[in-house]
Amino acid sequence: MINPTSKLSISGQARALGISRGSVYYLPAPTPQADIDLMRAISKLHLTYPFMGQRQLLAQLLRLGHEIGRLHVRTLMQRMGIRTMCPQPGSATSTPTPGHAIYPYLLRGMAIEQANQVWALDTTYIPMARGFVYLVAVIDVASRKVLAHKVAMSLEASHAVEVIEQAFKRFGVPQIVNTDQGSQFTAGQFTQAVLKRGCQLSMDGRGAWRDNVFMERVWRTLKYEHVYKHIYANVQEAKEQVGKYLQWYNHGRTHSSLQDQTPDEAYAKLLPAAKASQAQERKAA
């Protein structure tokens, strides 16, 4: 973007791009190891006690011997994209950007019994040895199958668009796509990618943690069964190892709630065509 060999000065190039001259020379500092350790502790506490807010998490962290203040806890929760699962006015990842459209929650009272009836998207924090990354994924709610995912360095609408487009290409189009009110999901870039396919767009209510419970279950399974048992050395290793686990999760991990089927098996049986065939077989019998 900035060309040091240009005849135009660095200051002139910065003015032309609408950025400050100082930002041209800024080098991002790595996340301090102390913050990485705190984020890992907060993540584990959140999965065990998802109802805890900043003050309760602070009390637990102090009991564990960490030196931290409440504002620092809030900053780290925002950076990680953590939402307290209890009634609340809003949070870092569920508060929409001003001007972004918000869509009503459509799943209340709905019986979700077919594959491709409802898909859900969400983003979660993945710790590494140094630093962290985000994982954005789309699941089929009825079967719990992870349809597409991406490990990314930031929370941006482009990552959500890439993941949903991958799922559309591989598995067709669902009736409803459900997300939270995070800025990456309320951005026009993402909402248009969904609506132009003819899907209905549903968004969790602000502070209504139950609306997102199916994604929270997947994140909990992933983190306790895999993420917290490994220390990823770098982003590439995080991508490879998370990808391998999700492959096994779809094809090898059975769920009692799915009658001991894997998500992949359940998805195949819950597709509308498969269910119609099963109904005809029952009638014939």
C-alpha cells in the first residue's frame, strides 16, 4: 500500500490513503505471555461456569493467584469474543455495529428435525503457545455436523462470508441461517451473501444466551476434548490440528442424543429426501 521508493513522500501517501503518518511505522506488539496465560484461564472458567460475568471471573482468577483488575478482565473477554451466558444488556461480540441491520430470532418454539433446515454460525477463541486465533464455523443444527470452518487471525465479515459460501457449495442451501448480533454477522457483506441465496436470516436476541446454545455445545466439546489438551506452536499448527479434530468429530465421534450416530451419519439420514424415503418405507411395512 505504502511505496517507500515513490516520488511522493510517505506523509503524502498517508494523506492520500486517509491514514495517519504514525500508523505507517507502527509495528504490532506481540501479546504478552501474562495475557495469554490469563486468556487461557478465562476461557476454561467460561466453559465451566458460562454464567459468570466480569466480577465473578475476576474473583475466581484472584483465587487462582492471578494479578488482574476488572477492566483488564473485560478487555480480555472482548478480545476473545466471550459472552456471558445470562441475561445482559449486550457484549463485545453480540453488540451490532451502528447502521447494521438486525434480523429477528426465528427459532423460538421451532422443531428442528431435518438436515439443512437450520444452520448456525459462530466464532470462538482458540489459544496457542503464543497468541491466539479465532475459529468461525457453520453447523447443521439437527445433526450437529460442522459443514465448514476457518481459523482466522481476526473477527471480520470476510471470514464469515468465506465459511458460509463453502457450506453452500458443499451442502446446498438451508431454510434458515442463525447467527448472533456480532458485527461480522450483521455486516452487509455477510447478510447479502445469505439473503441472495433465498435463506431466511435469524439472529439471537441480545442477552438471550439460550438462542446460541447449540453452538456453545460444539465449542465446549471441541475445547475440552482437543484444544486444552494441546499447545499449538503457531497458526499453521492450529489450523491443521483443529481441522483434523473436526474431521474426526464429523465422521468418528458418536453422540448419544443422535442415537449413537456420528454427525455425518445423522446428517445423511435427516436430509428431507432421506426422511421422505424412510416414511414411505414405514407405510409400506
